[in-house]
Amino acid sequence: MEQYAVEMLHITKRFPGIIANDDITLQLKKGEIHALLGENGAGKSTLMSVLFGLYQPEEGIIKKDGVEVKINNPNDANALGIGMVHQHFKLVECFTVLDNIIMGVEPNKMGFLQKKEAREKVMALSEKYGLHVDPDAKIEDITVGMQQRTEILKMLYRDNEILIFDEPTAVLTPQEITELMQIMKNLAAEGKSILFISHKLNEIMEVADRCSVLRKGRYIGTVNTKDTTIEQLSAMMVGRNVNFHVEKKPAHPGDVVLDIENMTVASKVHKNNAVKNVSLKVRAGEIVCIAGIDGNGQSEFVYGLSGLEPLVSGKITLLGKDITKTSIRQKSILGISHIPEDRHKHGLVLDYSLEDNLVLQTYFNPEFTSGAGFLRRKNIREYANRLIEEYDVRSGQGAVTTARAMSGGNQQKAIIAREIDKAPELLIAVQPTRGLDVGAIEFIHKQLVAQRDAGKAVLLVSLELDEVMDVPDRILVMYEGEIVGELDPKKTTQEELGLYMAGAKRDEVKA
Amino acid sequence: MKKVLKNPGVQAFVASIICIILGLLIGYIVLLFINPEGAAESIINVIKNFLTWNRANKKLQQFGNTLAKTMPLLMCSLSILFAYKVGLFNIGAAGQYVAGSCACLYAALAWGWGWLPCMIFALAAGAVLGAIVGFLKSRCNVNEVISGIMLNWISLYLANTILTKVKETASPYTMYIKDVNPSALLPNAGLDKFFNNNQYITIAVPLALIIAIAVYILLSKTKLGYELKATGSNKNAAKYAGMAENRNIILTLIISGALAGLGASMLYLTGYMRWECTQSSVPGMGFNGIAAAFLGGLNPIGAIFSSFFIQHITDGGQYVNTNFYSSQISDLISSVIIYLCGFVLFIKLTMNKMIARSEEKKARAIKSAASQGGDK
């Protein structure tokens, strides 16, 4: 019989109204890299929470090294040698790398820290697995890649045998991703067992030995990556064949819709400006993409453009009209739609119903509000039902479902329906497919292209390389708040794009 | 049955009832500990309140007294829940209530104003206090709880100072409105006839009820309510949608303050109570409003009933047998009950968990039954 490091057998976990995990079996062999693939809402997080002791399953058992174990809380999981690198790192920003690694298990003699001992152990681990970190640097000063290596060292320092990586590549540059893949392979070679949660198929193909697929809370199957193809995996994940390539006809750019001159936006975190003197133009009938690694000023750029943050300097013109100082409401009325980066922070009022969210930008129109200030419920309901139908927004109770109760993909569809149905002149889409599954991504890309073909200007901000290469007609790379390169997606390569994104290459770009 | 229990409205109601029962039970236990002899009788008297009286006329009159005092409490609880729906915890309602008291009493006694201007003055005073809190919150990001509590004390001592000018020389209480300026007393409009000529039953009663309904409509049916609730629920999304979120915060606290201030005038302009110029604690009305708001399920209509209940219990406290207990015991019992009333949300949560668990059990039973059937 094969020796498994961890087995989760026939796990069923129900929440009121839904079955998050329905009879799921996951077996992790010793020393393998096992990918866990599934769309958003497929039950990956729930399954991992069960493994971590955050939830108790109604049915099923967990075995460690063939012995049944009960995991009641994360401490139990830790004691069993199960560690996790979360998608959003759990690090103390103002502590050093070393302090973060030993936090919670500080070696001490009678209450006095024994840092020397700790440092030796950390350095030995770092050497062994090729995890380069500077133990005395503060977290806030180091790159995202090094922060991630700190997280990995944290697990190794605790002698964890089973390492869970939750979408580890989302925040990395292409070069850093390659490095991480190598580290994961090293770890597996040293006998660590790795669970790799992802929905990036080519990464799974590259690094994983086996892959288990979940769909809608059900276990679909486990395949050897050697014997499968990307197409097959995606079909397993979505339940149908997906077209990866974005179909689009050549662009026919028209007049300039958006003209930004020398825009500078202050940063909220440091004293430098987050956006420095950026100028660019977006024409009707084209998709312009701002690419870059997270945290290089893209968010602030959009905040400045949309009016959520004030400008330090610069001028914004929409269709020949100066809108630099125009209010957010007025910009919206003038024809700017904005699919925000963070749908929970900006895009939705989560406690409002779906229909109330669908009129968030238009509720004040006479169609929805009477002269006396009363909401026209009937019209709102009709309008919402039309959008739900047209954009295939799925939810438990239709228009009256609370937005909080909807899946991420459908929340995003609702925002997209709302913003596109406003018939904007300029559509700003910031990471519109973040955290979504391939089915939803395909839908959203089609919508963006449809807007372009309808003669609208589309400004896309994206961190996803595939999206950057596939969707836009022009790529502008942003690095440390400046536009450092303009690329033609048809002519450039991912490697070249990566060099620009990492700041290793730059051109003088004229808008 | 399950389906009925899942309805949020029913849930809120059941949770409130459970809280009330728990509160009474704990109150009873406290009485038992102090002196078991009179406990049963006393707790029953608390529940019965005006019903302890034998004569029907007296019952009606006492009922009227409770009702008269319910209205300011209702206004305070509306003030709290209105702000709460917009994501603000207006603990300053107590101070806004004080400001309203001070304004209407001084206008009535010193300036000889009629009841309507007095009422409006009280409303304005509460609104101004609310505006200060709202301004500090939106411009300087000062937490509304902190500035609210500070203003509670400021307004208390300010009221004491100002009202000393219109107090009786022999006592710390303000003069009787009916002696100095009867025109400032709220008109009875014939309503007193229904309560054995209880002079404290005035137009304040229907007015407060109408305002409760108006608050309900404002919150759930209007564009303003939509904007305010959106701001309260997610300030960032409100800003993104082009709402004036800072204006909304100030506006909310102005309305909230106005409600509390107006509430004060509904008590003091009936002549039921006089202001004691030496008091050193903020009147409990504003704080009881918090309990009433939660007990009422944060629903303006629910607040009508919860406010009445809390006032009922508070008044009932005076029927605790003082042969067995010191006179403060009435306050203790009613505050235990009011304290428990704040647990409505907790009870609701527990209820939901229990429903979910029993459903899980059922689903499992069905599943195992089905698999057994499959085996055959």
C-alpha cells in the first residue's frame, strides 16, 4: 500500500443552504507536489480550513501517516506538522525577517530570547533550500518575493512536513515565479509534501506531480500531470471546454477619449509620490492595458483618475472637456465607468441586495427615484432583473439576494453589468478578473472586447500576464509610478514584458 | 416551523422575547439572593407595573404616566437606531437629550415661549450637538463615541448652569411650567380623556408614533435612506458611487440629534418632570434608548414596543416591596433587564446556529436513509 503523508477521506462540510465540500477525498503522497485546482467557490478554501482545524467536517476523516487524527484547531494542525503560506502574508511589517520567523516559537532561556540559536537555524534552512533572505531586514523594506520566502522559512523553522501554498504566484513577477517553482521542487526533493492551490494551469503543469480537481464542492478526480493536458484540466475544472485565446478583430482606434497629462498622485504609505508625472492617451475603440507588478502605483493612478484620491498635479481631459477637478458623481454622469480593483471595498455594498447594488451608480436617476425622493422599487426590480438575465448573474434568491451571499464571480459580473450598462465612453477596468475562474474570465474578456468594438475606450489595469498579453491593443508598463515602456502585445514576449515590469529595462515613452 | 423561524423579522421578535425572559429571571435571582421572602411578589409587581393598582381608573392613569414617559424614550431609541443604520454609534444621544431639555425649559420659563417654538428650539439644540459630533467625525476623524461622551458631560453641566437661572429658590428644581408659563405645556388635544384625565397625555404621544413611522419610511423607502445606509455599510463604496459621504455622516448625526432633542421636549413640556439643577449624572433616557433600539430589533416600529416595555419595567421598579429591599433595588432590577435587552443580536446568532445544526442533522438522516434504501 502506498504511504500517504496526509489523507482527507470523504470529507463533507455543509453550511446553511450549501454543501461546501461534498464527499471529497484528497490524498497527499510523501514528497510530492500535489496541486489542488478549482474555480472560485469550488470548495478549496473550505477543504483547507478543515485540514487546518478551522472547521469540523460533518462526515469523513483525516489521516496523518496512515493514522486517523482529529484536528480541532490550528494548533493541532501545527503540532502535526502542517503549515501554510497564505495568499495574503501574515507578517508583522515593522519586525525583521528573523523576528517574524521565530514569532510564536521564540527560543528562550528563562524568558530571555536566544536569537543567536534561532539565527543559526534559520540560516541553515535558508542555505539548504536556497531561500535567500536577509534576516535583519524589516519586512516593509523587502520585496514581495523575499516576504514569501520568509513565510516559507516560517513553516520550515517549525519543522512542518506538509506545506500548503495558497495561490503563491499571484503577487510575483515572472522571474520570481520561476524561482519559487525551483524552491518548491527542492522542498519536495528533501521529502516535504506540498499542497499547491492554484487556478493557473501552466504553473500546475510545470511544477506539480499530481493534480486534484474540485468543482462546485464536488471531487472531480485526480490526474498525473504527466498524462494530461492544460485543456483537459480546464475542462475538468469548469465542466466544459474553454477557449483560452481571446478572439478579437483588429482594432480601429478613433478619436482620443481620455487624455492624461503629467498626472502625479501622492502615496498614502510613503513620502514619495505613488504616481509620477504620468501622461497617456486612450482612444475610442482600443483597449490600453497598464501592466506592472502589484504596488507600482497602478492603484493610485486609478484612484487619481476616478477622483477617489486628489491629484498633486496634472490634467485629465475626457472628450475634450477638462475633468481634473470634477466630482466623482459628475465624472460618472459624463461617461466614465469604473470596475474597481477591490469589489468588496469599493465595488459593492455587501449588505445591500443585488438590485440595490445594480443601481449604485444610477439610483438618483428619475427612472429610479421619484421627484419627492422616494425610490421607485418596481422600476429598480425590473431593471435588476433585466441585467441579471443579460449578464447571467447567478444568485440564490435573484434580485433580492444579499450581495454578501453571492460568489465572487457573480459579484464581479454584477459590477460589470452595472458599469457596462451605463453605456460609458470610457471603461476603466482594474484587475477585472482577479480571483475568478476561467469561465468567468472568458466572459469578462469578451465584454471588454465588445466594448472596444462598440467604439468605446477601455483602460485595463492588470497584474495577470496572460491577460496583459491577450486582451489589450497596447501595453503600457508601469514601474515605480512611472510609465517605463509601451509594447505591442502582438510583437512582445512575456520575458520582455517581465524585464520592463521588474524595472530592468525602460524606454523614454511619449504619450 | 423552521421556515417561520428563519424569517428575520420573526427571529428578531423571538430573540427579543427570550432576552426579556432571561432578564426577568436574572432579576428574580438577584432578589432571591438579597432577600428570598419578597422576591416573587416584587418581580411580579415589576412586570405588572400599573396593573398592581386595583381601581380601573388608577390603572388607566398610571398607564398614562408610563405612556407619557415612553415617548421621549422612543425618540431616543429612534435617534440611536437611525445613526446605527448609518454605521454610527450615537452614544451622544444622551447629551443631545440634555441639550433639548435645557433648550425647551429655558425657552419656556425664561422667555415665555409657546410650546411649539419651545419644541423646535429643543430639536435645534439636539441637532446642533449632533452636528458637532458629525463634523468632528467627518473632518477630523474623531470617533463619534468619544466626542459623544465628552459632549454628554459638557451639555449636562451647561444645562445645570443655565437652568439654575429658572430654578425655584427653595429647591434645586426648575420652576413649574404650569405656574410660570402654561402656554408652553403641550396641548392635550382631548387625549387625556382616554386616560382618566391624565394631564401628561399630550400630542407628544401621536407625534412620536408618527415620527417612528416617518423614520421607518425614510430609511427603507427613500433615496436619502438608500444613500445614508450605503454610507454606513460601506463608506468606500459610497464614495466610489459619488455619494457625499462626509455630508451624509454630518446629516445623519444632525437628524439623530434632532430626534433626541425633540424627545426631551416631549417629556419636560408635559410638566411631568422638572430639571434638577444639581444632578451630577447624565439622565439615563439616552442610554436606555440604546437598549430600546436593540430590543426593538433596530426597527423603528419595533422600537415603539420595546420602548414601552422598557419604560414599563422601569416604572414597575417602584412597586418593589421596600420592606424587604432598599429603594435602589428597583433601578438595579430594571437595569439588569435592560442590560439583557442588549443581547438580542447574540441570541439571534445562537438561534441561527441551532437551526443550521438541526438542519444538518436532518440532511444527514435523509442521506443515510437514502443510501440504505439504495443498498436494498
